[in-house]
Amino acid sequence: MGKVVHDDVLDAALTELGTATGLSVNTSEPASRAAAISDNILDAEPAPGFDAIANGDTNGRKRRVQASNGNTAGTTATATHVALFDASVVLYVTTCTSQAITSGNTVNVGLWDVEIADPT
């Protein structure tokens, strides 16, 4: 018996992702919204932008997180994770290329996709 999920189910998750009000660049995987903010290398939590939900690159569905450029580093640390959060919870965490960041320097976060594959 095959496995099927309707696009509406995947879209609901990606729609929820679009409620994110902040983005953080972290030194480790944050377990909570408070951790994402306290460990944030940036001196602020920029509001993320999102493109429309679309078909995934291979299958399933995806939502592109727009680039967040021109952020200022508030501390010197090594970035390893990027988090999206709303007023109460961390909605999504992903790894990034490990990079040393120096306080006062500009930090650019490139665009990236959150993709949910069809079940197999």
C-alpha cells in the first residue's frame, strides 16, 4: 500500500512557518525561543521574509526564506545554526556553514528553502 499526503497538509506546516517574526544566527542548536535569542550572534532579530509556497525541487512542497542581508554582529563567535521563531516558540532550526563572525561586522544570511518531501 502506498503512502500519500495531500499538498494542503504540507502547505499547512509551511504556512505556520510563515508566522515567524524573528531570525537568529546561533552558535549551537537552540532548544527554545529564549535560547535562540540569548545565543543570537546578531545584535537584533530581523523579521524574516518568505516567498509563496511552491512545489518542492524533487517532490513535496517548499517555502523559500528570503535573504537577510546587512545584519550587524553583536558578538564574536562561530555561527553553526539559523533559527526562525515566533512570539513563543522556535519554529524551525537548520544548520549553516560553520563560520567565524567578528563583533561589529556585517552578517548576511542567504536565501534558503524549507522543503517537506512527500512520504515514501
